[in-house]
Amino acid sequence: MEARHMKLVKKRTPPNRAGVAAVEFALVVPLLFLFFFAAFEFCRVNMIRHTADNAVYEAARVAIIPGATAEEAEQEAEQILNSLGLTNVDVKVTPSKIEKDTEEVTVRVTVPLDDNSFIPHQFVDGRDIERELTMVREGARRSTGGSSSLATGP
């Protein structure tokens, strides 16, 4: 067998192409960062939206139990919203005093995105996420507005 030697050939960049990679990098990196931060922020908004959905549902579930108070429902919603570190949230339970004969309870959560975004308000400026849920209380008698009668058979 014959041994062959290979020569390494260096690829030389023509002198007029020097610095092209740096210019391309300078043009592409800002766009790359813009897309990265936009995607990151939209993921954060989606997390906030789903957490607000969960907060109104869980708070309404607390409020419909007989003997529950509006304050307990508000605390439940705030606890869930605090799991993401959300600030300046507004939780409203209607009616503010849940009586024995209260038929429905509505929970409304408003989360301002300006106060809860990771990056400056480029993408969510002035927007809020609002979620509302109304549930019928357990054991509440619903008024049908008309009279009901039982039909008896012959």
C-alpha cells in the first residue's frame, strides 16, 4: 500500500469580504432579539390569561358553597393570582354580601398587563385581561318567574 499525504488547504477570504459577517450579525441580531422577547412576552400574557381563568373559576366554586362569604372567594382568587406574582389585580365578587337566598354569584378578575409584564410595554400597552364567571349557588332555589304545578295522572 502506498501512503499518501494530504495537504490542508486554507480557504482565504478575499480582502473585499472582510467584516461582512460582522455587518450581517449587526443587522440580524436586533430582529432575533425582537422576536425572542415578543414570543417571551406573549407566553407570559397567555400564562396570565389562563391563571385569571382559573382564579375566577376557583373563587366562584368557593362562593357557591353554602355559608361562604365574598371575602373568602376574593382571597381564593388573589391567592391563585399571586402564584404568578401578579400585582394590582382587581377581584370583585357580586353580590358583595352572600345571603342564604342569593341565587347566583359572579366573580370578576381584572389584571392590568402594564404592571405585570416582564419587558417594557411594547406589546401590551394599556391592555387588561378581564375574566368573569357566574355560577348558581348550591342549595339556592331558583325562581322561575312563573307558577309551577304538578300534573297528576288520571
